[in-house]
Amino acid sequence: MIEILMALAAGGLVTWLVRRKARQCLEDAGRGDGIAVPCMLRHPAREGRWLRGRMLVGPAGMTWDPGSRAGAAVSLPAELRRTGLRAPSLRAPSLREAMTINGASRIVECASPEGTVLIAVMPYEVEHVLRALDGAGEE
């Protein structure tokens, strides 16, 4: 019984922390401050590989901050343009995608001169990335 109560308390604490972080991020974005959105990036230069990192979203646009040495070799292509938004695929050709990224995330599909770029972010943070992509296309 004590284990169940401890698990519920831990779950409640984690939920509270995640919501608090999301609310703080929303407030920072509302003030025009730059924010770091954790994400995974699939770049044409690293075909077939999802790279962990963060999108730094601010008034000047959006840049890629790699979370590993593998991601350090790539940068966001110029003229990145949003073409779609979808959930991770659970179908046979891209079953690896469903196993690599969080199933609750959303994938922002983008077109660029280099090829298709995919950005996977959590649903409560996808609006920041979409706003940055749409804003970059208007300038």
C-alpha cells in the first residue's frame, strides 16, 4: 500500500513539474524571450537518423542546438518551410520511427533546398516551433 502511495505522489510531482516548466516557457515566449525546446531532428544530411537536441526559438528566428556530437555536424537549412504536422507513424515502413521517438510527440514536416527535415516535439511545445517556422517565412 505504501508503494502505491509513493508511486502516486511521485507521478503527481512529475506532472506538476512538467506543467510548471511548460507554463514558464509559455510566459518567456510571450515576453519575447528566447526559449529552448527539447526535440529530435531528422536532417537530410544524416539520412535515417534522429538526432537529439534543442531548438532555440527567439525573436531572431530558430536555430539548432545539438545534444550530441552526431548532431553537431548539422545545422538548420536556409529557407526552412513547414509542409505538415503529424503523429509518429506506427505503420510498417517507418516502424523504427515509432520506436525511436516518443509516441505522444508531434512531427513537424519541413521542406528545404537540402531536402525534407523532420522535427519531433512534444504537443505542449509544438506551437513554439510552428510559430517560429511561420514567422521565418514571413520575413
